[in-house]
Amino acid sequence: MFTIDETRPIDQALKAAIEAVLRPKLAPYGLESVRIAPGFDHGGDPAVFVDAEYTLTKTPVDAKILLAVIGEVRDVLAARGDFRYPYIRHHFADDQPVHRSS
């Protein structure tokens, strides 16, 4: 059975591993900075909160990629024995273009 250390901080190695997943996928959309912190979700369960800040670009954001990186970050956490859920909050400019599927 797995247990979760609710007070475990996010160490630098884990931050670097999470950023290594995010940067190549999100850089085309203007990813500028990433903040990662432990916390608790709306249900009181331990979680990892990732805030991604973007600059305005002309490249339309693809929502499929934003969703896919959640699973990839979960894989990074699980590979290190950390089973907290990652919540990724994307902070785009108000007029950032978004890809429209047809």
C-alpha cells in the first residue's frame, strides 16, 4: 500500500524533472516561468500545484497538449514514489490565441 507524506516539500530535483516535461511542450505558447508548490486540493487531499506563466505569442494554444502534460507530470511524480495529484494552472494573456478544432 502506498502512503502519501502530506508535508513533503517539492525538492529541486523534482522541480527540475517537472519543468523538463513542461518546457519543451509549452515553450511554443510563450512559457516564461513555472512555480511548483505542495498543498491541498478542494477535498483536502495532498496535491502538487504548478503555476505556468506565459507571455503573449501568436501561436494558438492547443488544449490537447495542455491536457496531455498533466499525465506526463503525474508520471514524473509516480516514478519518484509521489502520488499527489498535479494541478496545473495556466496563466495566459487575455488575448492569447487558442487553436479551434474543426
